[in-house]
Amino acid sequence: MTAHPGPVQPTSGATSALCPVALDDVTFAADGFFGRWQRRNATGTLPHCIAQLQVSGALDNLRLVTGEATGEFRDMWFADSDVHKTLEAAAWQLTSNPDDERLRAFVDATAALLVKAQGDDGYLNSHYTVVKPELRWQELHYSHELYVAGHLIQAAVAAARAGVGDDLVAVARRCADLLVDRFGGADAPPGIDGHPGVETALVELFRVTGHRPYLDLARRMVDRRGHGVLDGERFGSAYLQDHVPVRQAEEVAGHVVRQLYLLAGVVDVAVETGDEELFDAARRLWDDAFGRKTYITGAQGSRHRDEAFGDPYELPADRAYGETCAAIASVHWNWRMLLATGESRYGDELERALYNAVAGSTSEDGTNFFYSNPLHLRTGHDGSHEDAPSQRLPWYSCACCPPNLARLVASLHGYAATTDDTGVQVHLYSAGAVRTAAGEVVTRTRYPWDGRVELDVTGPVPFTLALRVPGWCAEASVRVDGVPVDVRAEDGYLRLHRDWSDGATVTLDLAMPVRVVTAHPHVDAVRGCVALARGPLVYCVEQVDLPAGVVLEDVRVDPTAAFEPTGLPGVPVALTAPAATVPPGDDALYRTDVPEPAATPFRLTAVPYFLWGNRSPGPMRVWIPTTTTG
Amino acid sequence: MTAHPGPVQPTSGATSALCPVALDDVTFAADGFFGRWQRRNATGTLPHCIAQLQVSGALDNLRLVTGEATGEFRDMWFADSDVHKTLEAAAWQLTSNPDDERLRAFVDATAALLVKAQGDDGYLNSHYTVVKPELRWQELHYSHELYVAGHLIQAAVAAARAGVGDDLVAVARRCADLLVDRFGGADAPPGIDGHPGVETALVELFRVTGHRPYLDLARRMVDRRGHGVLDGERFGSAYLQDHVPVRQAEEVAGHVVRQLYLLAGVVDVAVETGDEELFDAARRLWDDAFGRKTYITGAQGSRHRDEAFGDPYELPADRAYGETCAAIASVHWNWRMLLATGESRYGDELERALYNAVAGSTSEDGTNFFYSNPLHLRTGHDGSHEDAPSQRLPWYSCACCPPNLARLVASLHGYAATTDDTGVQVHLYSAGAVRTAAGEVVTRTRYPWDGRVELDVTGPVPFTLALRVPGWCAEASVRVDGVPVDVRAEDGYLRLHRDWSDGATVTLDLAMPVRVVTAHPHVDAVRGCVALARGPLVYCVEQVDLPAGVVLEDVRVDPTAAFEPTGLPGVPVALTAPAATVPPGDDALYRTDVPEPAATPFRLTAVPYFLWGNRSPGPMRVWIPTTTTG
């Protein structure tokens, strides 16, 4: 089998601690958590996205350019990117299902369409070709032209690594050469897009082609940003990520997806150019983002207005924006930080986002999605607006999230493990197998439902197997062939160095008691509340699990009560505990007399957050007020 | 002196319980709370607005129509309304300062400009005349043409009642006749504006002119609304107040100012047509608005996105939108409800909004304003955006609020008292005098700083003096000429019926202890917190009053502690109490171990919310976490 490198492949010259494993060298078993998710993606989400490209007009827009269609431009002005992201997803998927002829046909037909739609100069953007040719490159704060080009390039990179869509790299190179030509020179205009994304794409194209000008252009774009050159009249320069140079930034700010896409590119540039100052900026911004501006689900973005980060500790549960694409971008960024440093905290945050914010965005059938991912849906919520619907929707007027999910999940096994000089590092636990030059690791586990992970390890020469001990885990133990090993996690990894040539079974036990979590006291929104978590999963309470007549907002839990795992149809591990319903007493909105609480006990059931809204849509909350607060 | 009727003058045929008192028959003494505010408005806010009309281009836009200016249209497409609102303010102000020649000159010049700018058909809108003549009446969901016409009409109504701006009523009538002609017929198009406001204006013009078609058109507009006829693609039909007919609505929803302006018009239509069903809808929506969707400051609008009402009990302190214009609209609506019913709760909410949300919007010098009025400005708040600045700004790109303040405050004495067949009702207490046919009431008081109100009452024949006992007041007592009177408040009013012909001094004592207020437990945002209030004033804690080094978010109060009034330079009554600073212990955003709190006691000072940000701009919060919650 050919080795198909997956997403994010630092060159050998990069200052990167870890190396990713090629996609064909990792598999998730079909009965594991990620294996099921990937199957749902392959049979549900990806075909759904391909079908929607036709319905939304995104493909027809490109056909308007080639003359294969007539009519009006439809959908968002950056809708080409939906095509590109779906194409990228299909390319990754073909590394797992090379015999899927329909998928291959989609890739080939779309690649051919793009070849035909590309201008002689390399320009490829249906909106600015069909609707606004005179404004080409003239309104970069708004146009998304470089953003769209970035997704084209990423699709081509995926196709090249998957060995499909033969002409796509040539298309992407022509496009990138045009960018270099136009924006790469010393006297060229700044060439920064109001929506970042092209930076990481250019670095990846450099990785595929070895053509240094792509990397140089990416670096230039990173450095030209932050000087207020974009027209920020409407949204402000932070929204456009143009308010402060990244090297000087102290806080993540503005539009979350734009900020995080930029930071993924920043890390790519930093590791390929050995730019420590730039990488330090990424570290600093990470500390701010994950120390003060991230939901317990890993979601980011506190504000609907401007789809933005909030102030420090401004993390409202009900109006969490938590865009799905932001959680995906968080996975991208954390993975790059992890590769660069080998530090487990990046794996921890990648895992948190993946199992909660990202997983929760998609329905169990894979064809309905949340765009925003709140942590509380109130009783009486008006869910009639697309920006805060009461349940997942099949598509959105801005449809960035579904194809973004498709491309992430199709390549998810690329994020499971890495190698370095010492051996193999396992970051994500799901039943499956990893094959590396050092050796092979076959994993059996019911994780995240159970903390036991069994790994059959073989290898011709001795190597170190490093197992991530998640930050949530206070007690990890390991046995080799049933014999306890006295080893402690260092820097978040349990490291076992030995001769595996006869094969050995490593049994990792990650203690998974129910955790009753509180937030930093500056998070006003959830004061007096606790969240329930077990393993990497955050739990929530849904109306459908409450006794008839109980209002979700009246539920109170005793944080010292015994919370126990239990089963529920369709939910491998639910949680249960004694709780109480405490009605408000009177209707007064503001009061000086606190009515005597009349608590009625009942047994509470909580389900994993990522599963919410799959049974009967209705009120939901992650943070539950405690009996001691009222 | 001529009697100049003030704003909102129900006809004798209206189903209205109370009659307003003409503006010249009420005065606020210069040394009282409202008297000072009015003086600041007259010397600060109003001249500032007049000057800004020149700077912003709003007047020049109209001069483009008349040919007196050349150049480009500037400012918002509905900027004519800034002119009209300022004109209305000037008209009301001239009833108090008839000798202000500069103000009179502004009114006369502006009236002349409007006369000249009006089309032969009565159309008067500079944007749609200069920039988009072809789209006149074609995009009512967006154009604000009727909204702007409404403010023109309101300016003319004020001018008519003030006896100034001779030609303005004729201008307004030509404009209104055009509306009747275009939108009044049975087969006419719906004629509803995405931004309500014209409804109440048409009813007021009917009141001035007696011309019934204006009232009929207003009623028609109320009834045509809510059937989804406006193009709601961008904002949704609730934003445009077109999602449900008012008669069927169960909840206030969408853009707050639009909702409240509409409801002011609904009450006007209902009382003038005796439409009980319509009035019941207003009552129902009031219960929802003030029972579940109003901040303790009287501010409304939980969401920056769409400037909208939130879900029930969604009342975040830090991201409160609480637009100034919404609080002004709340005063308008409550006053109409109070006139219609005579029920004190409407006076209570009018008072709450006035002393807190409205008063807090303006700086002490009267020339800087908040557009949004949060109840919490975090440490680390990014105040660089106009939509959530860290301090009041002199003007806004959408400058609806400052001239709206000017017109309200210039006519504020019109909201102090009313009459009915039984006598006189006093709703707002401020040093001053009320003269009515029944008798005269001269008030001395330091209210809201002190709960004692002394009223010298005279009158030729016996009448009932009704004194509102605010809902916040648990203990009210009254003496007449020093002799205690055993009377209890009924329906929120203490009623004294007697012969006042020899004159008598009524002493009303409204007990004003410091109140420690909690919110309904469904208001998640302020769980475990208390707010401090005294009389009608809500208090807040500002960074500037904290000991050096104390972080505002670490402050905790014991709700059972003794909160005591105290003095502070520039603050007649501040509050003080023992408090503690409790740092977070560690930096973890989410934790399972709660660090042992290390409380350091200190003496807390709280100041009236309306005064915040006048000393050193910085963090502020109304809701303070309690020591018992952490």
C-alpha cells in the first residue's frame, strides 16, 4: 500500500517535535468511537455535502464560469470554498475507500470543472469572475478571495497526498503562483484577506511541492497583518484580524474562526522557518484562549455579534456562539502545537473539542448540524432563527461547517498518533491500529465509555511507547502483559521503553470517575453551578430525561451527591444522581425576600453533551445550579 | 400663560383613565433631581445635538434636496430622524425657555428647511430623494421612510403644542396625507415599515388636528403588521416586528426599540378607538417584558445581535445591550399604559427606567452618551468597539440615542403628574409645582436621595390627591399638617380626599432602607449575586472605589451585612458595607478541587448606577457575588 500522508506534514527541516503518521498507517476499527464516526461521515455527512453543493448552487456557480450553466450566481460570495472543502473531504475519504467509484467520480468531475473554471492567469473564484470582475483583489477585507484560494489549495494538497484528482495540484500551483506574483514582491500590496486561512494552505503546498516562495508568501502574509490596512469600518479591525501584529498580540480577539485559522498558519510558518518569536506568540495566545476564553466543551466564541471571542471569562452558556468551524479550527491549531512541542496539553484540548464541541455539532445520522453550539437551551427559547436554532439543521445559508466537518472527520485517524526518534506516541484512544517504522500498535478499547485501553505492541527494535494521560485523569496505571509497571506520567505521557520484538500487551487504565466540575469564579455565567464530566465527555441534562412537569431551570444538584454511571437506550454511559426540583417560589423578577425553597427530590439523568438533541429536541443545559446556591 | 400640552394627549373620547398636565402647568425646581437634569439637557445635550447635526451631515443632507448644499449624502440613511428628534426637543424646550432666541432660530431655520425640502406630493426624505429616488417606498423593510416620517410628525406635534415652528404642522400634514393616500385605502399596499414609530406619531397628529384618517391609518398599520409581508431574509421577521400580529402575540420579541415603539403606538390606537382586544395584547406583552425580560436598571435588550430581546430570563449583565433608545421607549410605553389604566405598576417601571437606564446613559456634563448600557464592564474589557465602549462617547455612527434623550428630558415634566375626575395624581417626585383645575401642588423633596416628600396643596374645591407609592417601598406613611393620617396605599397610590381650600402640607415618607436584591432563579447570569438598591436607584461598584490591587471580579459581599448610606464627593448618597476580596485561588478555568478561599476583608463603596463612568472609566458591576457562593 502506498503511504498517503495526511493533513499537516512538517518538512524534515521543520522545528517540529513529532511526526504525523500517514493515513494508511493508521486505522480506526469500525466498532470504535472514531471508527463509527468516520463511517457516519462517509455514509452520511460527505454524501449529504456533495448533494447540497448541487442544491445550493455552489457547483453551478463554477459552471457559470465555464459556460456549462446559465443563470444567476447563488449562495454566499465565498461558496466556492464549500466545493473545495468537500473535495478535500472526498480526497481524504478515498484513502480509506479507494474503491468508492462514486466518490472518485465526484473528485474527478470537480477537478475537471476547476481546471476549466480557472483563468489563464490562475485566478479561480466564481463570484468575482461572474458577478464582480471589476472588483477582483479590490476588497480583500470582504471578498474572501484568498480564503477561497486557501481552501482550493488545501483540497489540492489533500488530493496530492491521496493520489487522486491528478490536475488539482497544477490548478492550486497556478493559483498560488498568481498570489506570489501579485502579493509576494517587496513592493507588492499587503495581500491579506479579511478571513485568514490561506496562510496554512500555502505552507502545506510548500510541503507538497518544496517550492519555497509559497512559504515565504505565507510568512509575509502573517507579518503584514495587524497594521490596520484592511477597511475595518463595518466590523472593526479585530474582526478582520488586522488590529495588532501577531508577534505583539497578547490576547485572542475578534472573529474566532478567523483568529484560529490564522494561528494554525502562524504555527506552520513558525516551524518551517524556525521562527521562535512567532511561535512564542502562538503559545501566548494559546494560554489566553484556553485559560480564559474556552467553554468546558472546547467550544470557543462567546458572542453572536461578530462571531467573536468575548472578554476574559465572558462565557455565557445560553448565548455561546461556539461555532462548529471554530472547534474544528481549534483541533487544527492544537494539533500543530502538539506536533511542534510534543506537549500533552495541546492533545488535551484537541480531545476536549473533538469529543464535545465538534462531535455535538452533528446529528446521529450525520446529516444535520449545529452551526453554533450553546451549552444551554432555555425553556421558552425562540429557536426560529438560523443563528440559534433549537435543533440541528440540514444546511445553512452560510454552509461553512458541514463540509468542514466532513474533511476533518475523513482524516481524523491522522490525528491519533505520531512518531519521533524515540518511538511512537498515542494521543487519541480508539479501537484501531497504528503502523510505524518503529513498530505497530493495535488498540482495543471502549474509550471514551471506559478508561481501559489495551494495546498490542510489536516492533523489530526497542522503542518508547508514549501514552497520553489526559489532563482530566487523576489516576492512571499501566500493566505490560498483566504485570504492573511502576511508571509515572511525565509531561502528560506515560512512557514505556522496551524491546517489543516478541510482542506485548500494554493495559492502560485511566480512572474515569464522574467529575463534578466548577468554573473559575470569574466566569459569572455559571456561578453556583456544576458541570458533570466523565473521561473526556462533558454531560448535559435534557428536558426529555426529566420527570413530567419538571422545568429544566428548576433542577438543582447536590455537588457532593453520588453521581453514578448508568445505561440508557442509545447512550452507552449516562449519569444519574439524586437531585431536586426547586420552583422559583414566586414570579417576581427581582426580590428582596427569598421565598422558602420547596424542593422535591427526583433522580436526575445526564447524557453526554455530544448526543444532545437527538431524541426529542427541547431544553438542555450543561451547567446545573447546586442546591446550596438556589 | 398659554397652556402648552405636552407629549401624549389622549382626546376626550379616548378610553384613558388619566389626563396629562400641560407643560406650563408643571415645573421642576432647578435644585431638584429632574430640574438639574433638565438644565443639563438644555445647556448641554440639546446644544450638543444641534451642533452635531451640522457635523454629521444630517442638515446638509436636507440642503442637498433644496439645493442649498452640494456634495454627497452623509451619515445613516435615516439621519433625517436625528434632525426631527432634535427639532422636537427644541420645541419642548421652548415651552420652558420661550426667550431662548438661538433655540427659536434653530427651530425656525429647520422648519423653513423642511418646508423647502418637502416635495410637492408631500414626500420628505433626503436619502430617498437624493440617493435612491427610484426605490422610494420600494424597500420598506429597510428604508425607515415611515419611521423618519413619524419623527417628522412628532416634531410637528411638539411644535404645534409649543406654539412654535409655524409651518411644521402643515409639512407634517402634507406628509401624513401622502401616507394616507398611498397606504390608507382598502386595496393599498400594507404600508408597514421595518422600523415602527409612525403609528404613535399618526395618532398624536390626529390628536392635534382631529383628522380621523390619521388615526385610521395608524390602526391599519398596526393590524397589517405581523403577517410576514416584509422581506425578512436578512434579519428575520421578528426583527422587523412582522412575525405575528400584535393581537395574537404572547411575547415581546425581536429588535427592542422597534417592539417598544410599536407598542406605544398600539396603546395610542387602542385608547383612541376603544379597542379592548388590542389593549389586552399590550397588557399581555407588558407582563412578558417586565416579568421576564427587563434588567434591574429598567434596561431592555439582552442581545447585541439584532439589538434584541432575549429568551425569558436571558439577562446577562456584561453583554446587556440595553439600548438607551429602548429605555426611552419604555418610558413612552409605560406612560401610555399609566394614562390608560391609572395603575401604579406602569409608573413604577417608568421610574425604574428613568432613574437608572435612561439617566445612566448620559455623562454628568450632558454631552457624552452610552448607546448600550451594560450592567457589568469586566476587567480586561475590550472597549475599542462603538457597540460596547468602556466609556460614554460624544456621538455614534447611528446617533439615534442623543437626540432621543434630548426630546424626552426636555418634556420630562409632562410625565410627573396627571388629573382625573377625582383630582390630582403625582407619579414622579421632584422639587417643583403642578397646577391643575382642581388645585395646585408644590413639592419640596430631595428624592431620590431622601424618601421625604413635602407637598403644599391648595385648591378651591375638595379633591383627591393621589400619591404613588413605588413598588420598591415597603413602608409609606403620610401626615397632613404634621398629623398622621391613617391611610393605606390602594393599587399603589395613597389617596387623600379633603378640602384643601385653606392649604395644607402633606408629608409623605417613603422608607428607603438599602435593599439587597436577588433575581429570579431562572436568571442564570446573576446567580449567587445580589444587587444593591435604595429608593428608585440601583447601585454599582466601580473599580475606582476599590482599594489598590483589588480586582473587581474578586469582590464578595455578605448579603446579611449592614449596608449603610454614606457620602462621597459628587455622590449625594453612596452605600458602604463590609466586604471581602477573594482571589480565584488558582488559574484553572475548570476545576474539580475548589481552592480554599482566602478572603481579605475591606470596606466596599457602591455608587448609583446612573453615575458610573463619570470619574475614572474602568470596570463596574451591578451584581456582586455573595460570600456564600464564591
